[in-house]
Amino acid sequence: MTSQVKSAARVLELLEYFGSVREPKHLKDVVSALAFPKSSTFMLLRTLVERGYIERGLDDRYILTPAFRGSAHGWVGGHLLTLVRAAEPVMQRMVEELQETTILAILTPDLDVRVISSVLSPLVIRYDITETPVLPTYCTSLGQAMLAYSDEDVIERYIKHCSFEALTKNTITDAEIFRERLKTIKGRGYSIHIEERFPAASSAAVPIFNNYGDVVAALNIASVTNRFRRKHKRIIEALLEAGAEIMMRKNGGVRHDATTGHNVGANGDG
């Protein structure tokens, strides 16, 4: 890879990194997260500041400019754009079929949930995500679905720093119970949460993997609890089918089976 191509790739990685974090970051944070050389990272950041993509505060911390932060889901490019393009037709079809909101999200470097695409239910009473593009991990089906398939050191790092604040009577507030929840999710291939973040709001989610079996995103369907309870079996079936289709579309006809840990081709061969 030539130096010019490498620099271009690093610029895109920088933009994707800043698109996935909520708080301004020091240079050392960026270098640590991306494993870039400090000197070249500083020069690339300076260029992005000069071009208006990144802001540098008086405390020498960097953040995306308001033009990007102010959009519904922030900066989405590179492999995330590929994922969104693969997912959105499937998401639209699910909403037409089930009449419920569906959300696609990733884990940020800070292990929060960042929404990168959503299709809202057409119903008047619905789950609405447009004003909250970043969500907590411990009390959302999206976060639990992704964390369950993360490496053990990532799980333990999250648990160590998680407040486990009780947002409803159903919120998991105990670290050991949370670990058991993640094991259950990994065993069956999907997460369900009933009113763990908001009263009267429930959802289910499935993980999305790349060709190497790494979890890269999660897809959920969220609804008011009474409707979710009535059709939760249909919701789970639809999510499992949608997750498989998105992986096929994104990964060139290959999907990763969450329960077996094996890749499966379009003809069903593992």
C-alpha cells in the first residue's frame, strides 16, 4: 500500500472513529484506539480541522463538527455505509410486515450503542429513536446482543465501568446476572428485553457478523410492550431471517451462524 493510499484509508478510519464516539477525544485517545503513529495522526487531524470536518477545542480535544454531529445518525461511511445499504431494504420490508420500528446499531469504542439506521413504525403509538442516536448497552436489546458475542476481555471491561443504574423495575443491576444474560443470548442467538430501559417499551435483537465471525452490528425490532408480547414469536422469526439476509447481502453470499459459530453459504452449506 502506498503512503498516499494509507493516508487516505486512515482519514476514513478517523472520520468513522469520531462518528462513533460521543465525547471529544485527546490525541492520545485517538492514537490508542486506532493504533496509528502519533505524529501522522496529529497531521491528519490538523488537516481535517483545517477542512472543517473536525473541531479542536481549547482543551486540545477533537470532535466532529456540528454539521455531522447534527444529522440523525452522525457520520456513516466506509464499511458502515456498506452495512447500511445491505440492511435498509430488509428493514423496510420488516416494518411493512410487522408495523414496528426496526433499528440497526453498532458498538462504539466506548462500548455504547450507536444507531446508524432506523425505520420507524407507521403507527401513531410507536417506539421512536430519532432523538437518541447513542444508547446505553446494558439495558438495550441491541447492546446485549452485540456484547454477548464480544471477546471476554471486552465484556469484563464493560462490566467494570458500567453503573448498572436502575432505569425501571426490570433493569438488570447486578453484574453476575448480567453475565448470565449474555451467556443465554449467546446460546440462543438473539436477545429479548422487556421494559428494561423504559416502561411500556420492549424489543428483541440479533447480532450481525462479518465473514470472520466478528460481531459488527445488531438489528432489533422495538415496540410498545403489549404489542410486543402479542407477536414476539413473529418478531424473533423475522429478525433471525432478516439478520441472515443482511449478512448474505453484505458478506458476498456468506452468513455467520450465531449458535454454531460457523459460516454458512447461500445454499446452506457450512
